[in-house]
Amino acid sequence: MDLFRKKAIMPTGTSGMKKELKTKDLIFLGIGAIIGTGIFVVTGEAAQAYAGPALSLSFLLAAVVVVLSGLCFAEFASRVPALGGPYAYMYIVFGEFIAWLAGWFLILEFMLAVSSVASGWSGYVRGFLTSLDIQLPQFLSGAYNSQNGTYVDLIAVLVLIFVTWWVSLEAKKALRLNNLMVYVKFAIIALFIILGVFFVKPENWVPFMPMGVSGVIDGAALVFFAFLGFDAVAMAAEEVKNPQKDIPRGIIGSIAIATVLYIIVTLILTGIVPFTELGVQDPVAFAMRYVGHGVVGSIISVGAILTLLSVTIAMMYSLARLLFAISKDGLLPKKMGLIDSKHRTPKNATIAAGVVAMFFAGIFPLSILAELTNIAALSHLLLMAFGILRLNKVIGPAKPGEFKVPFGPILPILSIIFSIVLMLRFQAITWIVYGIAIVIGLIIYFGYGYQHSVLVLEQKENE
């Protein structure tokens, strides 16, 4: 049994998908995926329960981990511009089994992230409908909880039906709505910053670290969720005009912009409202209502409802491309590797991604999904950092014009250390569910993928 068989680097442009995306599209794709639930939802809970005003330091710490991982992504994307992101990179560096693990962690991350955001989006919409005295039947108004009488989150399912259909269109058309929502997102954040800065009370920042350094690290482990999505950029390699240059720019650009916005918003938010009062689902809108600007708070709420769509679109887009890439290698059913003749997109993979995400978003509550999303993401980031340490041995040194992680092996090693530190902050139940998910992934690989791998078929043909 050869678990570490490798495949050659396949140049982009061989899948039949249109190559029409540029750096701007990729930065907007990254921002669309990153800035959403984190800034509009997670900030309040993280400040109230963990870090207090020092949540800005939590974001900074999480950003350091993300930037280190982003540099690894950027080098891989520049030197190995293959469709599938970390899955494809690990296939070339470590071989098939490690590639499958990376792909499985990515599938979990994107699937759970899509479901999580759809669930959060549903909460905003239900709150908005309640303000209009519109109530859904109880059994359709939330994730499964027989004690509360809720069985299906209908709104989360409906939004994913729309997103699945939209992402099945041409890449440029699918991302056009994402780009529009990014502009709306910027406008909402700018409105909050420009107005909110006048209501900041420095005394609300005292004590700055009420839970100490431990609280800052715990906060970073939670708000790491707020940065997920930057890896969506690498999934677009097959549809980018100049992937060697545009993908690194898209990754680093989207991370940098998101980090600056998160820190500014967090400082203003905790300066307006005492952190002990921020344990709400809509902290940014709540802050405006707190200082008597209810209309602005309502505008922010409506804007959040609209812009969370961009996160689901970006994540669904990436999940579909990942399933497409894995199926092309035979590790998942071949039907998911088919390209729609009209739109030139992986329609079957998109539908499969949408159906699975609908199930999780409709049945499971957000609290169960978030930490598992984080630990799955940190797992494939660990593999990426190890992969960079081995990349030169596999394909040689970087060529002129290719991106290279600076300072040799130091930054990838730091990425490994920081990722492990954050993973160790998760609860025992998260590790148990994580272990179960790994077992399921192994069953899929050894039960289907290993025997149906393209490399196996090629080996049989050569015998």
C-alpha cells in the first residue's frame, strides 16, 4: 500500500474553466470571505467572556498566526499554482494520504464555515422579522432542539439554496455580487468608525486586560474564526489570469485589510460600550443603540444581513472548487469533477457542497460549529507550514519572480508553534468531535479514495 504516492504539478488552465480573475477580484474574494461573522457577531462575545478591551490584542495575535500561514499560502500559490489549494500542494510535497487529510480538513472548514455563517445570517434575519412583528412557526425557526420546539432553521436553508444557485453561475458573475457586498460592508464599517469614534470613553478601556494574558490567548483562539476565508483565494487558481503574482497579492492584501479593520472596530467598540455589556449577537449595531443612535444601529443590522451573503458566497465558491479538485484525482466520485457546458463551472460539486451545508446549517446550532471550524482550519495550516519546510527539496529553490516566505525556515516554524498553541485552547468536547471527524475522513479515503485514485488507474495502465 503506497500512501505517499505523489503527482506531478499540473499547469493551470487544463480544467476548462474560464481564466478571467485579477488581483482585485481575489482581494475582494478574500475580504468577502473574511470580514463578516467575526466583525459583526464574534467581537461582542469574545470581549465580554475572554479578553475585554484587550480583544484588539487577541485579534493581533490571531492575525500574526494568519499572516504566517498566509505567507506559506502565498509561496505555494506562486510556485505551485494548482487548483485545490492546500490539498494540491500537499499532494505534490508529501503525497496522497497527507493530501487527503489536508483536503478533508479544508472540506470541514469550508462546510462548517458556510453553515455557521448561514446560521448567523438566519439569526439576524429572524431578529429583523421580529421587529416587524413577523414570526416563523417555532419548529422552523432554529436548529434542532426538541426542548425548545425547533427542528429546522428554514431561513439558513433558504439562503444556502440561493447561494448554491448563484455560485453555480460563471465565476465572474458569481463574484460580482460578492464584490458589491464588500462595498456595502466597507460602507457600514466606515459609518461605525466615523460616528463611533466621537463616543469613545477611554475609561471603558480600564482595566485593559481584565482576564490577563490567558484571556487574550483564549480570545485569539475564538476570534481566529474571524479570519477564516483568506485561503479561499488559493482555490481560484484555475480561474486567475496570472496566478503566480495575483494569488499572493490577493492573500496578503485581504489579510492586511481585514486585520486593520478588526483592530480599529474592536478598539472603538470597547471604547463605546463597557465590555461586560457586550455579550450580544449584534455588538456593532448594539453599540450604536447604546449611545442613542438607533437608526444607525438598524442600518448596520440591515447591512450585516446583506453583507453576510458575501461570506457564504465566497466560502461556497471555495468549497465547490475544492470538491471539484479532489474528484478530478479520483478521491471523491468523478461526477463532482464535471464542468457545466453552459457556465463552465463545477455545477455538480457546487450542488453537493450546497446540500451538505444546508443539512448542517439547518440542524446544528452555531455554538457547535464554530470551534470545530477553527480546529479543522488550524490543522491544515499546520500541514501547510510543514509543507513549506519541505518544498525546496521537492521542486527546488524559488525561481525569479516567484514569491518566497522571508527569513528561511523561521517563519514557517513559528506558524507551527502558534497554531499548536491556539489548538490547545479548545475544549475537550471539540477534540472529541474532531477525532470523530478524522475517523470519518479515514473511512472515506480507505473505503473509496485509495482504490479510485487516478494514480492507481495510471499505474494499472502502465503495468
